[in-house]
Amino acid sequence: MRFKKSLNNNIALAEDAEGYEVIVIGTGVGFKKVKGQWIEREQIQKTFRIGSDDKYQRLEQFFNDIPLQVINVTDQIIEHGRNQIGKKLNDSILLTLADHIHFALDRFKSGVDVQNPLHWDIRNLYPVEYRIGAYAIELINEAFEVSLPSTEASSIALHFVNSQFDSGSMNQTIKITQMINDILDIMTDHFGMTLDQETTDFSRFVTHLRYFIVRQLNREVLSFKDQQFLYDVLSERYPSSFQCALKIKEEMEQQRGFAITPDEMVYLMIHIERVTSRSDTG
């Protein structure tokens, strides 16, 4: 990496071997260097390739605003989360999560307590991500000698949920979570039972619902061969799951403007049957 400009002692603008401008992070990478000077690989902790002047300006502002300690702690949390989830995460999570943590620390220092109304929903719907959030709170509290509330874990969890899917902004992830909870409420009421949220089937169903909702929001149509045949067979074989799927269809079309096709209904019936046939009445 060739040094171009210091943003602060630990962050610099540089040029990589392919000629792209990058922002590099590392202890002392921006300290007392001159343009064209080589930055040792051992100094570099993170790099961000810049695609446009606008992106550079936003990244420069971000790295000027967020302390290096926050970025480093965030990076530790992301690495832990990546190992727990076992999936590729969107690179932007470092920026969004570091910004969130920085703001949470500022709120704590100001004595402002912000509750997450979706705390219990997130904890139940995304148990793996919630455990990552709980780990993050312990790490943050120790690193910065603060006492962030345990409910903050659910907000951090949403960053990991959002980072696994190319489904839009954090606001959309919150919206999707609310809709998933609405669908589960319909199911609980229809079957008069408590769904077992510890099962693999439940986890798969939540993932299916997320993709189902994203398709609806993006107006994407799911289609496969022989869907009408499967629709007819499953509606007869699983009448209660079929009736529940119809209730979900009616509610989501009336309240959310969805247009749920027979193809989507087939998958809904299959997942509903799997989840409810293995749940205990409550």
C-alpha cells in the first residue's frame, strides 16, 4: 500500500497494488507519513476500497467520527458473529454496527435509555443472532467500562440479521421482523398452541418467512412446475395448515398489500405443517 493522505493517526487514504484508492485502518498508519511512502502490511488491520468520491467523503467522515477503539471492538464482535453464523456477512456491517455502538455509548454517557419494542420478538425469532448480541454487550461493557442494558443485545442482533440478507435497510429488517411476528401470531391463534421455537423446523420457517416477505416487498413472483397439483393435494392432506395459510394470505393481502400466489401457498402449507406437527400444545 502506498500512503496518500492521513485522516488521523490510525486511518489513512492509500493506493493498493491494483491502483484503487482504499482507506486503511491500523495503529499508526496515518502518523507522520509522507505521500508515496510504503505502509507496512503488519500495520494494516482493515481496508475499504473506495468506489466514488461520494463514498470516500462518507467514509472519511465516518472514520473521523468513530474512535479506533470502537472500530476494533466492533471488528471483534463481527468476527465472533461470523464464526457463530457460519455465513458470509455484508462488509458494510462494520460501518453500521460501529456507528450503532458509538451512538449507544454516547446515549449511556448521557443517561438516555432507549428501549427496543421488538426485544422479545428478536430474542425468540433470531436466537443465534441474539446470543451474538449478548456476547457483544459483555465485550463492550468490559472494553469501555460501561453497563449497557441487556436489551441492547436485540438491537445488535438485528445488524447480524440484516447483514446476512441483501434485503435493504435496517428499517426494512425491522419491518420484516414485525410481519414475521404477525404471521406467527395468526398461527398461534389458529392452532391454539405454543410453537416450539427451539426446533430446526421453526428456524427454517422463520428464514422462509423472511425470504417470502422480501419477495412480496420486491414484487417477485415465485413459480415452479406442477404448483396447482401440489396446491390441491396439500390443501386436502393438511386441511388445518391450509386454513391457516388462507388466514395469513387474507391478513397480509388486506393489511400489507401482498399478492400471495398458489406457489407461495404451497410452501407456506408445508412449513406450517412441519412446525405445528412438532410443537406442544400450550
